[in-house]
Amino acid sequence: MSTKAFQRMPAVQERAGGVSRTTIYEWVKKGQFPKPVKIGGRAIAWRVSDLEKWAENPQGWAEGGV
């Protein structure tokens, strides 16, 4: 488990199996991947806790299940 509360896009892509940024955003749009949160003026990141829940069951993950 990561000690960081948030992860930025490169780490998220690696966690999701090396998929592209476009794929991550498409999954988010379809509700198949956690939504990012704004952490600064133009910066976004994902909560590690949300990513861990997604990783437990990527095929069955749904936004409402978080």
C-alpha cells in the first residue's frame, strides 16, 4: 500500500497496466474507473484508496460502488 494519499497520471497509468491517458479518461467517462480530484490550480490526481478499490475488481468496479 502506498503511503501517498494521491497519485498523479504516470503512476495511475502504471497501476492500470500501462494504458494510455486517453484510455484512463475514457474509462472515467464511462464510470469504469475512479474520477480524479483537483489538487491545485490545474493539477489533478487520483485518491490511492479509490485506485486500490478499483484494483480489487476492475471488471466489476462502478463509480457508485466506491
